[in-house]
Amino acid sequence: MHYVNIRKGSFIERPNRFIAYIDIEGKKETVHVKNTGRCAELLVPGAPVYVQETDNPARKTRWDLIAVEKGKRMVNMDSQIPNKLVAEWLREGNLFEEITRIRPEYTYGSSRFDLYVEADGKKIFIEVKGVTLEEDGVVRFPDAPSERAVKHVEELKTAVREGYEAYVFFVVQMKGVRYFTPNMDTHPAFGEALFRASKAGVHILAYDCETGKDYIHIEDEVPVAFADTMEDKIGEETYLAETVVEWYRANKRELPWRKEPDAYRVWVSEIMLQQTRVEAVKSYYERFLRELPTVKDLAEAEEDKLLKLWEGLGYYNRARNMQKAARQIMIDCHGVFPDTYEEILSLKGIGNYTAGAISAFAYGLPKPAVDGNVLRVISRLTGSREDIAKQSVRKRVEDMLEPIIPKDAASDFNQGLIELGAIVCVPNGEPKCGECPLSCFCEARRQGTASEIPVKSRGKARRIEERTVFLFKDGKKLAIRKRPPKGLLASLYEFPNVQGSMSMEEAVAYSKGIGLMPVRMKALGNAKHIFSHIEWHMTGYEIIVDELERTNEKGFLFIRAEEIGEEYPVPSAFEYYKRYAGTI
């Protein structure tokens, strides 16, 4: 959303809610204030403001107040803009997938909601609130009592009971805030109504805005915190950290990466443990460190060797990113693994969790390491039904935990929370509450809702892809080929395969089409492999040909079957067919 005819001025005073006096180029001008709220912390004498000149000659006031500078932050004050912003943002494909209708100012009961939307087969009400009140990065609403706002929130609850979907959307008209919370000082009734509405199924959202003197647009989701929030509950339990540390030291599993936890070893283990079970990682971890014991060894390793060491773990970009990060360390850090959270986070392939884990486990720095286990533990402890798939929720948990991490036991505290989630507060089935040292103040246990928490939104369904896999052999060797350097399973080796599911007759025709003469063949059965976004359904054939070298297909390599195990990294997607590689 952009403005035109913007001028800069200096705030003088505000005689009433509707107008302000602004100094514009040395002249005192009367300016219309669209935002009739208090705004006392924004409109202070001398504050730089931005006004828009009206193009309506009939207007008594020539100017509208648009924005104000508060320190280094630009705050938009146009109370007529949030509804338009949300409607524009929705039309851009946000929040809902298939919107068929957006209608402003829709009457329901005795309320007039800001937006009515039809999308994804649902009828939706959205009440929009602009937020300009900020202090120390915390934004609040309202800045003055509003009985109308309370009435609208209560009516949204009724709408939900009658089958509508309902939202209260707080448009934070600035950037760089920590979280949103109802203003319990100014109007506790609104905060209480909002909390009851959230429990009744009304969605409460807050998004910040990229704001300038002549533009504003919605940017990122902001955490929403009610009174008695996650932060309150965790912060009140001053013994939580001590309890977790004590329990971990008495109950931790003996795992190879917990011995000699230097930064390199912690890093390797944490990258391997992403998307992979602990038991499966153990042998890979030990073999990897035998072959590549230092950052320098990893940086200089040949790609085929690196991928062969990773073979079977999947998600091969993890290994490639590790090598890129190792080369960063060799160049930028002179071969020494960085020892600050910020430097670690700057390495290729390392996000908040891994940077926190290395910082805490290897260096004892009080930084949080929040993975799925920790999100589950904290969600159950606090009874939170916020979607843990949202980055804003993860960030909020990180911010909540960091102040309570004991400086002399950062590693044991972080690993203790992770261990609790792994072996006690388990994801599937009933959590072992009787074994949990924190069960005495667990909200989910008290409410009997542990099986419903945490809440995690589902990702998009995987695409099914049919493929036909060929084991071409000539009695001595078999054919493999290297995949392209980019994309799925990049630079790994595979058995020749094509898209689509072929019958035996079609497989024979394909073989002849690439210059091979089948002598004998048999069906090897079907196999399935699941990637993060694709699911392969495979049909396989073993085809004995008179001579492999006769093929006209480019890129085939002809190798002995045992070389697959020794030199060539073949991904686990083909594991079912690897068992037939040595048979004739």
C-alpha cells in the first residue's frame, strides 16, 4: 500500500482526538488525525511526523496524519489502512488457499465485522485491529477502552458456534516487535474476552508491517501472548532448570556423541540426527569420524567419498552443506571452529537449533536448542495449543527459555529437555507422565490433553511418482549412472530408471530402444520410497543382456556388483533393488 503527496513535519500539540497541530516548513498547520486513540507515547512535541495532502478541495483540513517516527522505528498511524491491508494481503494468496469472495463491512447479529471471506469451502469473519501502542518491543491493544471491540469479540464466539470460522487480526503498524498482548492495564475486559474467544475456537493472529513514510505492507507473524502465558508459567517455576539438570544427569542415555563433545563432533551428530532415528545414526557417526576426524578432512574430502559415508542417511544436502560450512571455516576462521553463537549460525546449513546445540553442548554457552522434542515438552507443560510448525512459536519458546538456562549447566539443561521429549514425553502414544520430573505442574497432564498436544499443522501432501527401475547385467557387470549435480539425490549413483510404470513387454521394448538385446529377464517386484515432498512407487526388472557396452544410452557406467558397496554411493531409495545387484 503506497501513499502520495507525503510531507514531513514536526508535531506541536493535539487539542482533541480528531486534530493535531503540525509544523510544516515553519508554518503551523491543522492536521486530521485518523487514529482517534490515545497515542500519547507517539505524539510528543517535536516528534517527526508524515502527513498526506488531501486532493479534496472541500475538506476543512488540508492534511491527514499518516506516520510518526518513534526513535529508529517508523509507526504508521492511519487507522483506515489495516482493513485494506488485510484484504490486499489475502488476495495475494495468504492465510487461505482458494478465496472466492472478500466482502468488507459485513453485518452479523448486532456487529459489523470488517471482512467476510469465503475460502476453502468455509465462511469466515475477520475482525481487524490496528496496533500502534509499543513499549520495549511489546505491542498492545487497545490504547483506550473500547466496549465495541469487546462486543465484536463476543459475537465472533457466537459465529464459531454457528459454523463460521472467525479471526481477530491485529495489524501491528510497525516492524521489529517481540510479541503482541492484550492491554490489561487499559481495558482488562477486552483481554479477558479475547482469551475466552481463543479457547472457543476464534483464531487470534498478529502480523507486523514493513513501514515507511509513504508505504506500508504486511510482513511477518508476531507471537500472541495472553495473561498467564507460556512465559509466565515457565518463568514462575524457578526450580524447573535445576530439576531438568538433575534428572538428566541421573537418567541420560549413553550415546557416542556425548563423549568428548567438541564443536566438530557435536555438529556432525546434530546434522545426522535431523530426520533420522538415534539408533540408526550411531554407526554412521562413528564411521564418519573415523574417515573424516577433523574440519579440514571434511573440507577436503572428495564428493563421492563424502556421499558414500552418508549413504543410507538420506537428505544428502545435509552432507553437502556440511562440507560447504567446513570450507567456510577453513577460509574465514583459519580452520578453527567458531565459538560464538552468531558465527556458528552464519555457517552454511546451520539454523537456530543446531547453532544453539553447538553453543551449549560444546562451549557451555547459555543459548537455547529448541527442537521438536523441546517444543512438545514446553507445549504440554503450558497446555499450549499454538501450532509448533510456525516459526513464530519456535522463536517464542527460544526467547522464553534463554533467560532461565543455568550458566553453569547450559549443556545439561538443553540436553535434559531434549531427552525428556525423546524418552518420557514421547510423541506417539501415551507420555510416561509417571516418570516425568516435571509432571507436578504439567498443564496437559492436569487437563488430560497430553494426547492432543502439541498442535502441528500438516504440510502439503506428497506427490506420487511412478518409476521403473532396471538392473541391466551382462554376466560380469551391471549398469549404473550418476544423477545430475542439482536436484533430488544430486550427484548420487542409481540404477537406470524412467518415469512411469512399465509392463514386462514395455521394459523389453525400452531395452531394445537403447541398443541392448535382452537374453533373459524377470520382474523384481515393487518398492516404495518416501522423500519429503515426493513418493516414489517403483517397479523393477532384472534384465540380462548380451553385452552392456552396446547401449547407445549416454552416462551409463559398467561396474562389478561389489563396487556398489565399496565406491559408489547409491541412495536408500534403491535399497530394495540393491539386494539383486549381485544375482544373475
